[in-house]
Amino acid sequence: MPLVFLSFVLAGALSSEQAGALRGPAAAAPLRTPQVARIAGRVVEDGTNAPLSGVTVTAIAMQRGPVVSPPTGPPPQTITAEDGRYMFDGLAPGRYRIDAQKAGFASPLADPSAFRTFEVAAGQILDGVNFSLPKSAVIAGQILDPSSGEPLANAMVMAMRRLGAVGAPVLYSPQGLPRLMPAGQSAQTNDLGEFRIFGLPPGEYFVASSPRLTGAKTSAASGTAPVMTFYPGTTDALAAQPVIIAAGQVATGIVFRILSAQTYQVSGTVVDAQGAPVAGATVMLRNDPRTSGFGPMPAASSGRSDARGHFVIGGVTPGSYMAMASVPVATRSQGGSTPGVDAFATRILRPVIDPNSSFTVTDANVGGVQVVVQLPQ
């Protein structure tokens, strides 16, 4: 007991500087944490305004800049309470899209014409980000082989919507085609050629099917290949028959045969900003949304540049395309977890959009396509 009392007295007699030294790092001033943001709102059922509990809400960060790095972790998620309320507390400042997922309901991100982006600054509280989820609808049917008419397995099927704000005039391409964009998740046909696209909000859709991309196509430019075909069996978007579905409806009987077309060869070069060839780049041919009448679509064909930066892609069907290249770059990070060992990460560089990378395939091979990528200094 006397020893305890003596220790107390001695500590009390120390100067403030000496006492701080004895207390050590635990007594240091707390570190300032960067200001964060908050997004909150409510999720209800469309039509009834009843609160929806148990909805998985995700804050998806919208990245900016020319470099896309792999995410460091999953995006923030939360679950709505009994009153349908949700809140993200501690978000990094930036731009976000909010997704809300619940079985039997259509996600806000399933309708490209209704995409909304929210931006929050450091320390900002953004409340009232509310969502009204409709009962999801389904489109089901079967895809047939272009030559035999038998069920076609492993075909990709998409439900597409006209691109434009709800209630606004339909957007058209310079060729007079309505601009269409995939809505919801695409489906793949099973061994019976059957497909089922679910989770769709009510509305008007154009169902399209195309063969699944199997990788690089560097074969000679000859033969035929299946092409994107719209229900009830046409490559012309203006001749496509719309499928109209109500909330909660299951539309069945969407059966059609994929069509074929002559294929050609596309060749060109991948270069950096100084015009030097870039080897090992993955080149992808995507539809050109400015002239094709479609919004961004999955890659139609792909290939890889050689040591001279040259690439050749065969099996390309007629259409308007844009060549884009991605380049994996190994970067060294500081402070690896193992002493003396450098840690490396791979970044995928976005290409610089170059007018020369846009072209149209009609009835002949296309050469001289140039794709520019911005390499790190």
C-alpha cells in the first residue's frame, strides 16, 4: 500500500513533459481522420409505397481518369430496415450509383434509361436518395441454330431498351436507327436452346441474340458466322418486334432463329501516344454506338498485338465498329507485407479514343486500323 501511494505522489510531481514521456504514444493527440460522406434513403415497393425490408443496397463508386485499377475490396453494402431505410456512413467522397437488390423486384440498374449518379463531398450528408422498386418481369423463349433450325446452346440473349430518358423522344443514330442498350442481365441458352431473362422492370423490350464470344479470332477472312439477330428473326433493328411486359409478368414463347452473314478480316496497329508500337495488347472490336444504333455492347471479336504492335482479327461480320485495346502494366507498390520483397500489381490501361479506331465493315476486309493507348510515364 505505501508503495502505491509513493508511485502516485512521484507521478504527480513530474512536469507535464515528463508525464507525457512516461505515458508514451497512448497519450499522443488523436490522429485526424479524413472527412467522409454519408448517403441515406428509403426503399419502397412501386405502386403501393410499402417499405421494403431486407433489400441489399450497394454503393458503386464511379471511377474517373485514364487508368482503371483493380478494386481493393467489395463495394460498401447495407440492408434496409423494417421501415425500408438504409444508410451508408463513412463513404469516401466521390460519385456513386446506388443499386438495390431483392428477389422478385427489379433493380434500379436494370433500366439504363433511368440511371442516376449521386455525388457527395467530404463531410456531406446526402439524405432522401429513395428508390421505388417494381415487381420484376421475365422474358423467356428459345433460340434456334442458323443452319439446322435445331435448338442452339450457349447463345447469348439480351433484352434491349430504347436509350433515352423516360418520357423523352427516342434517340436515333445518324442512320435513323433507334439507339438500344441492354437492360438487366443477359442470359445464356441451355442445352435445349432455352433462355430466361429475369429481374426486368416493366416496359418495352427488343430481344436480341448473338453467338458467344470464344476469344481471339485470327483466322483468314472467309466463310460465314452468326450475327446479332432480333426477334422475330431479323438483323434490322427497325424491323424488330417489341415485347411489352407488365410488372410481375412472365412473357413466354419468344422463339426465333439466329441469322448468318459473310465474315471479313480486320487488321491494324496498336501504338502509344508517341506512335511507337505496343506489343501484347488485347484488341477488342465493339460496336460503334455513334453509328450502329446500339449503346455499349459486349466485345464482338478480339485479338492480340504482336511484337510490331500489329494485330489481325478474322471472322468479323458486317457492321460499325470501334477498336479498343487494353494493356496490362505491372506496377511496384511501396511497403510490401514481406520485408525485402517488392509487391507488384497489374493495372489495365484504358485506350485513348482515336477517330482512326472507328470503321465500318461492309463487303471487304478492313486494314490500317490504329488504336492508341496511353502508357504511364
